[in-house]
Amino acid sequence: MMKKILITLICLVSFISYGQVKDVKKANKEFEKFAFIDAQQIYLKVVEKGYKNVEILSKLGDTYYFNDELTESYKWYKELFDLDSESLAPEYYFRYAQSLKAVKRYAEADELMAKFNSFKGFDSRSKSYSDQPDYLQIIDFQSGRFEIENTAVINSTTADFGPSFYGGADQIVYATARDTNSFVKRTHSWNDQAFLQLYVADADEAGKLSNEERFSKVLNTRYHESTPTFTSDGKTIYFTRNNYNAGVYRQDIDGINKLKIYKSTKEGKSWSDPVELPFNNDEYSVAHPALSPDGKFLYFTSDMPGSMGYEANDEFTKSDLWVAPINEDGSFGEIRNLSEINTEGRESFPFVSKKGILYFASTGHQGLGGLDIFASSINPDGTLSLPINIGKPANTEDDDFAFIINDDTNMGGYFSSNRPGGQGDDDIYRFVQLEDLKDACEIILTGTVTDEKTGLPMDKATVMVMDANNNKVDQLVTKANGKYVFKLECGKQYFVRTEKEDYSSDEDLFTTPTQSDFLDVPLAMVNEKIQIVDCDDIAPLLNIKDIYFDFDRFNIRPDAALELSKILAFMELYPQTSVEIRSHTDSRAPDAYNDVLSEKRAQSTRKWLIEKGINASRLTAKGYGERQLVNNCSNGVDCTPEEHQLNRRSEFIVTGLGQYSDCN
């Protein structure tokens, strides 16, 4: 696939050669030159003859993987792992996992990522997996926000991708590999397609494209040009090209032609000869520029030193997002790696919307497969928020990338994808965004409910989230994997609780961060069927802390509401029970006053449960004043406030089961 050329792999090295096998040696040479189609054909012939080993299967899988044919790479990586999974580099676990996602075998992909995580725990891709085990459910939160359509009129049977708005929203400029030269056909050995050229197409009010034609004879050359970005006045363009300018073709020390960003200005109706940017280098690639709406920053992709994973000893490409400030005189300030969102995978194809959202494509963050599109808000200091997968249908199991949007007007835009049903290779898709990204600040609460003794996940367990006022925020029943996921607001107090008949409940009280984040709260229950008889105090059976009241008050405190919710859940699970609420005070008031206060506290507790749905006939309430103290803090005894508080409590006595008629 053409975009992989534009990301540019770090030189792939074959460590094993088989001198006795002429075809394999020839294939390896083609592979090392990035002539993946030629290498692929030779490897296939060798395999058809029954000759297979780790090197052949791994490189054959790679020829498909590096061209984004992940359903094909899946077949060969499967054979590779069936043959020998023990000797493989950890990166192959990642590649195989990505290929499994392409055929929607997510459970197997997750198993591979778990093993990858055990090999490379320091890798941000493995951390992303361990931090977001429920990533598919998280993606579902953002799904359904787009209507999409293939822009079939301008798409060809080859690669068409990387659009940029030009002249407002009236036109787009994009890259295409269509070969319109009928006399000389030049193709790239990576994927056997023609070299990319910049084209321009008209866009109507609905965003439909037509009238495509070559953009500029000055800017298009015999090599690749792609991914343009324009200043707001349309008079300056930054774009990606092979390391070729003024008729000179340059390579790095290993003979590889890298990518560079070039700049050109419009003079009348023509573009000036392009000049390369100062942070380009013959030894690494700099590509895919994207201007901020105010023109003060240039975002781009590079595998330069300082990129995450740059020193990694593996065979897979690394590319990061970077940003360069643009000074008033057009020069550039110090470039910065966007380390807060980069991974050891590929981050590429940036775009900054007018609302200050950075969209980009990544294989390193958790997605559906291949490149997925992510969004990250740009903070006032230039740092970036937690990336959010923009969901389906913009993202699929295939490669989805190069997203642009007019988010200050009609919420329309374009992105690129190699999903099935297109015209050929990468296609450009038109979309309308129906809904903004879910809250700019949101917390994704995830967890797994397990049996505390066996550690196995619990199905059919009810999990609910309550707010600080004990109002139910959300609720679900777990499936066989025991997992749950909720979306919560930032900077608020919640508690999450799980319940299941014949199991003890488990809960956790927490306050969410003030910035978007993922929280993992595991819950465990004990299989202990509760045996209840009349006169039992169910508080210790349910592990309920005492229901405390503030001095001289009878209102329900937030911590008391958390404990009362357990009584509520118990009475919902056991509808045959009735409960007598007994309230006690401390001794710091006249006896008669304490009798009245305790009665009010008991009635307040009863009222709370009735308001939550318990039938009033199942509840009685009685105040005992200071007649049943739990310590020596009686009238006239000097005690601390904490000691007095121990006496301000409630008990919950089961009645109505028929075993006993009097619980006094």
C-alpha cells in the first residue's frame, strides 16, 4: 500500500541467508531493496515447492503486511506461528495480532498482545493494551457519529489518498497513483504501482468531488508527491516528496531514498520551485505536513533520532508526530516530539481542525486493526490530551487515515481507507459528522468482575455506578468475560458496586481525575449464600460499616448513603424480608432529646430507603436514644469526638420471616 512507502520503513535486514537456495537468496535481495512485490512472487514459488522455514514465512508475511494486505499476512503469519513461535522476535507478535484484527479474530489478537506485553512491558503499545483491555467497548462509545460515502468519481483502481482543503472548501488536493502517461509507465518496486502525483478536484456544497486534474507541473515530478497542506490564503504549500529536487536524487548511507517536506509559494498562477525545510535530512524521513489553522505551527511525521523506538532492535518502522513553530519571518523554531501521544508504532497523517483538535492515524494505540484515526485536543500550552479513537464507521479493521474536517461550518470532510468495497487500493471517502466527539473531558471506567476464590470472571453479575448523592448513573449485567465499561464525568465522586444472588457484593469509592483518562477498577465477589433468620442484624453479614450521623443532625451523609445502598440491594434481592431500623445516639444531650433525635434518624433512614423504591410496609423504624451505648461514654464521662461518634449508629434487624415473633 502506497502510504507505507510514505511512512518509510527503517532498513530491513535479513539475518539468515541460505546460500544453497538460489531463489531464496534472490528473494532476500529484493526484500532488502524494499521490492516487496518481486520478493513476494519468488517466496510464493519457493513455498509452492514445499520449502518453508521461519525466514521465508516471516518475510512472505511481511511483504503483505508492509503493503497493508493484512488478510493475506494473517495466513502466512499463522503458518509461521504454527511452525515456530518460540524463536520469533516480539515484533512478530504485534504484527500477527494486527493481522488477526483484520479478520476480526479479536480474542486471539488480544492473546497475542498479552504475550507481546510480557515480552515488551516497557513498550507503549503493550501499555496501551494493558491499560485498555476493553478497548472495543471504549471504541463503541464514539461510534455512529459519521455518515460516510466513497467519492467514487475521483477514485481510481490504484491509491488515492491524503486530501487537503484548498481554496476554502471548494477544492481538495490529494495524491493519486493513477498512471496517465501512455508512453512511459514508471512503477515503484515496493507495490508495483505508479509514482504518486498531486491532483486537484472540485467540491460542491455537499462535498461531492469531480473534475479531477493534475495540480501543478512545477510541483509534480517523476517521483512521489503527496500529502499537501496550505496556508489559509492558499498561497503557500507544504508537501511530501521523495528526496529529489532540482533534478538531483539523493539516498542515505544505505542507499535508501527517504522522504522530505518541501515548501512552495504561488506567484501569480504558478508555483515557485520548491525548497526543502531545514529539519529535513538525507538519513531519515520527514513527511506529511499539516498546518495549524492560524499558520503558526507545522505538524509532521518523522522517524528521526528522538522518535519513540528509534533505538529498538527490530525490523519494523517507527514514525512519530512532531511539531515545529513557524516564526513571523517564515523561519522555524525548535521542533518538538509529541511524546504524550506517540508510541513505538506508527503515528502519522496529522491534521489540525479549526476547533483545535489534532487528528492522526496510529497503529500503536488500541484500534480495530491496521491504522485507526484518533483525535487529541490541543491544550493552551501546546500539549495534547489523551487520544480518543473516533470510532466506527470511520475506523474499520483495515487502514483508515488522512482525516480532514471543516468543524467550524458544515462538519463535513474526507478521509482515506483501503476497506473492502472501494475502487481498488486506498480510496478517499466523504463524510458528515453528525455528533461531536463525546465530552472533551471524559473518564472511561473499566474493570472485570471475578470470583474472589477462583479468580474466574463472573457472568450475569449486576454492576452499577452511583454518584455522590447515591443516584444511579448507569448499570449493566456482565457477560461471560465479566467485563464492564462505563463513561463518567471528570472531577466527580462515584462508587461502583457489583451484586449477584448468593454472592457477597463488592464496591469501590473513587473520585475521577480532572482530565480525560481510563480507570480500571477490578471487583471480586465471594460465593457465600447468606442464611438469614429473624432478628439477625444484617449489617455484619453485608459488611456494612456503621451508619454515622453528624452531631445533633439526622440527615443522611454521603458515606452513609454508600452503606445504605447495600441494604437497598439486599432488600431488592430478598423481597420476602422486612427490616427494623434501630437508631442510636451518643450521650451528649439530655436523655429525652436523644430519644427524639434517634427517632428522627431512624425515620430519616426509613424514608431514604422508601424513596429508593422499597415498599413502606417492609420497613419499621425505632429510636433508642442513648440507652444502648457501645462504650463507656455515658453522661458525664470525658470522651473524644471520635468515641462519641461510635455511639451514633444504626442497626438493621431482619423481621417477618416467621421464625421469631419478638427480636427484643
